[in-house]
Amino acid sequence: MKKRYILPFVLLALSSCTKDFLNQKNPNAVTIDDYFKSENDVLLAVNGLYQSLRSGSTLGESSTLYNEERSDNSGRNDNQSNAGEPFQFNDFSLLPSNTYLKTHWSAMYAAISRCNVVLSHVDDVTFNSAELKGRYIAEAKFVRALLYFHMVRKFGDIPLSTVQVTSKEQANELAFRQKESIVYEQIIKDLTEALSSNLPNTQKDYVIGRASKAAINAILGQVYLTLGATQTSGRTENFMKAEQYLNAAYQMRTFGKLNEIPYADVFDVNKKNSCKELVFQIQYKQGDQNYSSSIARNYQARGETINSRYNSTGAGEVAKLDLVKDYEKSDIRKDFSVKFATNTQVNDWFVTKFRDNSDAAGTNGWGGNDWILIRYADVMLLLAEAKYRLGKDAEAIALLDQVRERAGLPSYAASILNNEYRTKYPTLKEAILHERRVELAFENQRWFDLIRNYNPQELVTYFKTKNQADYGNAKISNISTKDRYYPIPFDEYKLDPQRMYQNPGY
């Protein structure tokens, strides 16, 4: 059987699934070269790409360790035993030898490799419809671009492969860090090519949990926004393209104003297939031991019942007091998103944003929450940021105000007259960043927002102005400019210290 190498040298066999891509089957009995015979074989392989996103080691619900817990929104206070390595992310004491970091790296490249296999073999199959073939290719490119976009923002220069790797020699040739600019070029190429397919504008016109043109436009707009904010050349052009693609995504919405959709509805497990705000989500199956969501039960603190019927024995997902204090008075999102657990073994704030108290989830906590990767409030605030960067303050404020109105808050014009608000958020940039924080708390956006809006030295300054008492046991004083990027996992670096050079400071 021909082996498939995943950068740098991890061997995996292609995984696929049945038409319901939450239910997997193992095709290891056949070689990859013999697998792709029919349109259905390609469908199953594409389904497997979405399945790979469900893992907490890639982009699934428990991947908050690699995003939210790196930021000032949440993070564990236990730095002992099994929590010692996860604690390093929020404590800014992350080591290249951290096993969670290595697992994340390997899982992301394994998922990228799945995309490459599909794209390398789709031409082996004769399709009755060229449009269907184009749709599958677009989905594979969308998922690959999404994965690379997450990786390049976390690690900077990274290995880049767009073909199936079939030998150790080929893997050796590809196992070197490409410059960020090269990686971004590939991400943009994948996304723009995916837009040329006949994918529908919304996932509801295709299948819930699959790519759509709205999702592609949203990610492409965020890519250009990131480039405009972090690169020294082409800033205005990148911001203009960010506005173009984010506006294209926004215009594909099937509602009028955001306040037509109650905030709680966005996270209601009974409305996850009908909520018009959702653009792209990772699916979980309520009541199923293997494919259910565990976020409601895992986030619940001891002695509480708001999230799940599961009897929690821990502290749940701890929300930083720094975030809790950032909610404005009368913001309805606060009571929905966080709660103080009075149990003497907890005595802290925990996350309540993701709930499933249904009979189907039961006391095992086998919830039905989908993990939302893109929704329209996110798109609108990104678009507001792009417009602000282009000097279109009035248009940016109009979008900001829609989000604030739904949250039960006064307009930006009225708020900026308030001394407390004006002191905390003196510029429109900071007002938008604040709104993104409280609107999208615990949704894996905060760390990316911070590193997009602050350069490494500004990031250090931002964190060091915080009150340690509001931040928990993780030490703010540990942060330095090196923490803008994660370290390259030690096992990857040691294979070739020159071509897999370590990020500065590690």
C-alpha cells in the first residue's frame, strides 16, 4: 500500500465517512490510489474534510486552548499535573516541547493533507456534472485555506504543501518554513478559486455545516484585513479588498437588521439549522456518545445547572474577571455568557454561553451545540474595522451600532459622550475591538483580534496595563514580544534546525 506522508513525517491513512459526515467509516482496506472511483467516493472524502475540523486538536469546540485561552478572555488557573501544559498558553510560558502544541500542529497538517489528497485525486473520477466536480474542489480548497489561515497567524512562517505527499524524500523536500507572504498567497489563491465554483451563497441552500460563498467571502475578507493590519506594504489596497469581500458576505445575508435575531437564538441548539445569523459551523450530533458536543458540560462549574444536566465536579471554563468587567451596564450578553459560581471549590466566573439542558443530551451531557466559526455579527464588525481603516467612520459606526442595539446598548454617538466609555475606548478602533470582545467572547476570535490590531510591542504594553488580580493565576509579567507567535514544536525544529528554524525568543 502506498503511504501518505503528512508534513513533516506523520503517516496517516485517508479517512472518510458516510453521507451523514458525522458518522465515519474506515476505508483503510483500500489504497488511496484505488479509492477514488466514483463521484460518491469523492463526496465521502470531502465529507472527511469537514469531519477533520471537529477535532479539538484542529478547529473544533475544544480548540479554545489555542485561541481563547491564549487571550485575556479565559484560561485555567490550575498549573499543576495535567493542567500544567495547557496553563502555559495563558501564562505566556509556552515551551517548544509542549505536547498540546505538537498535537495541534500535527492534527492541522493531517487535516491539510486530507485536502491535498482530495485535490490530487479528483481528476481520477469521471463526473457526470462538471459543476459538481467544481463544487467539491471548491470545498477542499476552502477547508485547506481555512486551516492554513489559522496556522500562519499562530506560527508565522510554516511549511506549505498543496500536493499529496507519497514518500519520505518528498516530505523532506517540503518540510521547511515558507515565508508568511507565500502562505498568504496560497490562501488567497485557494479562496478566490473556490469563489468561481457554483457553491450557493448560503449553507442553507446547500447543506448546514458545509462551505458557501458567504463563508468564503468572509474568510477572504478577514485574510485581507489581517494583511492590511500586519504587513507594511499594500495596506490601503488590502483594506479595500477586505471591505469588498466582507461586504459581499454581508450582502448575502437573508435578514434585514441584526436585531431581528435575538442573541440567545444564535446559540440555541434547537435553532442551529435555521438561525439566519450562522454562516459556517462545525456540526455535532445531540445525544450521540461519539459525535455529540461536550462544550456545555465541560464549561459548567461545580454546583451549577445552567449549561447542562451533567453533574460537574470542576471549575468549568473560567472567564477572566478582566473580561467580565469589560461588559457595559445593561449589556444583555453578559448574563447570557458568564455566571459567578458560588461553590466554595470554584468561587469564580465561568462560561454559560453554550447550553444544552435537553432530554436528548441528558445527564451525560451529550449536547447538540454546533461550534460556530463564522456568523454575521462577526462579519459586520470585521467590515466595520475595514471601513474604519479606510477612513469611512460613519459607515463603520452604522455597523457597530447594529451590534450594540441588539445587545441593548446605546449608540456609539451617545456612548462616546459617557466619560467612562470614552476613557476606556477613546478611539473608534478601540470601540470596535471592545465590541468584538464582548460579542464574540469564547468563540476563538479574541487572540486573532489582538494580534491583528497590536504589533508585538503594543501587545506587550496592552497586557501589562492590566490588573493581575483580574487576570487569575497566569502571570501577565511573563509576556514579551516573542509571544506574538507560538514556538515551532521542538520535534519539528530538531529535524532540521536550519530549514525549520525556531521563532525568536524560544
